[in-house]
Amino acid sequence: MFPRMLWPRQLIHLRTDFFGLEMEINLSSHPLLFTLLGFLLGACLGSFLNVVVTRAPKGISVIRPASRCPHCSVLIPWTLNFPVFGWIFLRGRTKCCANKIPLRYLGVELFTGLAFGWSFHCFHVQPDLGMLLASCAFAWLMIGVVAVDAETMLIPDRFSIGGTFVGLGLCLYFPSIQGVVFHSFGAERMLSAIQCLLGILVGSGLLYWIGALASRVFGREALGEGDIKLLGCVGAFCGWKGAVFSIFGGSLLGCLLLLPCLLAQHLKSKKNSSAEDKFLGMEIPFGPYLSLAGIGYFFGLREWVDPWFKWLEYFPG
Ligand SMILES: [Zn+2]
């Protein structure tokens, strides 16, 4: 019997002692409560993710020192650090010196909460501990990459390389993440690890070659090393099909989102001739679009994307 078939029941069965009255809550019979629990856990881990996003590019420890106001260095009490609600309660301004708290803090906490809430909801429908852990870990990593790359144009290795190893470890332990269902436990793990490695190699390798060719054509570096390592992480969680989709889906998403900006800039450039040159020469981070496409694939687009790869079966070998 697989351990993953047994764990869910134990995981969602809570026993509490409330004012001497022993209570048993079986969360499996309260889907809304279970989803809410996922949201709260996600929001708390999103709050921690904000700390990682702020400190990782500077090489500062994410544990010490405790959170301080970036403007006046006053220690932030835990009551004001409450995820999502803290930002709303303070209306986006610090209590100590009334300076603006970036909207990114609310966005990261809210979207991590929503992703965890959705994962917990799906887990309730289909109890699969591996998929629950993988979807929470993948969403946490990718939301972090969106925030850190958009802000600093850097993807720290702890997200890309660290995330790749987390994905590999999870796929080794929970073969269901790669959609592998076999009868022999050993073979199941082996096949899942191979699929995961294939995802890492196809993702990073394909993006490396696209970047190398684009650099030749445009005469300057088109893709950063961070993007190549990031796509290894996407491949580890999503497999090679997900990695290929993320490259093309991410490019399409980038074009769709940047096109209105380009048009607006073009209209502006009629007044100011240097504005268009400035936009065309601008460096745009690719990581956020790759990450969003990866999240899209993992959280539902997979069923729509995978049949597109069916044509590969017609190739011999
Ligand atoms: Zn302050």
C-alpha cells in the first residue's frame, strides 16, 4: 500500500483540547475550512517570501535580523506583520513613519495565499499529498521569481537551483507529480526521476540554444543565465512538455502584456523622438513571464497543452 494513500486522512484529522472539552475536527468533511486553512498558510509563507525576495539579492540572511522598517529602521511588531490584512489595515503605509509599503508585499502574500488555497481545495477533491506539496512549493517559488526578477532583474540561485533540487526530491518521493502510476514502487520512482531530469535538461537546454541564436541575430545578450537555470526548475516540476510550453507561452504572454506599452510609447515618441529608442533598448526581465506560464501549466493548462504534443508519436523511434 502506498503511504500517500494513507497520509491524507491523518493529515486532515485534528484533535484539539478546547477549554477542557476535547474536540475532534475532521477537516475532510469541511472543504471550505480546509481551503481557508490553505489560504492562511499560504499568506503566512507569502509573508516570509517577501523577506526572501527583499534580502536574497543582497545576500542578507532571511532569518536574522527581525523585520525592520526600511525607512526608519524601527522594529515591526508581529501584530502589524500579519499577512494580507496588515497591509490593508495600514492602507499601504508604515505606522512608524507613514512611508509607502510597496504593493508587492500585498500581491505576494495574496497570490501565495490563493495558490495554496486552490491547492488545498484540489487536494480535498483528489487526495494526493505529493501533488499538494509540489503545487504549494512550485507556486511559492514562481511567485518569488516574478517578484524578485521584476524588481531586480536577478533570479537568485536559491530559487532556480534550489527549486530544481526540491522538485527532483519531490518527484523521487511522489511519482504521481510526474503522472507516473505503476505497480512496482521502485520502477515508479525511477521513471518519475527520469521524467523530472528530462524536464530539467530539455527546459534549460532549449532555452540556452534559443538565447544563443538570439544573441547572434541581435548582436547582444538576449537571455540571462538566470532564465536558463529557472527553466530547469520549471522542467523539474512540470516535465519537458511543461518546460517547452513555458518558453513559448511565456514569450506570448510577454508580447501580449508589452504590446500596449510599446504602442503607448510609440504614440509618445511622436512628441519626443528619443522615447522610442529608449524603450527598444530597454532590458525586460523574461523570468516573470516564464514563471507565470509555468504556474499556468501546473495549475490547469496541462490538460489543454499535453494533447498538442501527440503529433510527436508519429515520429519513428
Ligand atoms: Zn518607518
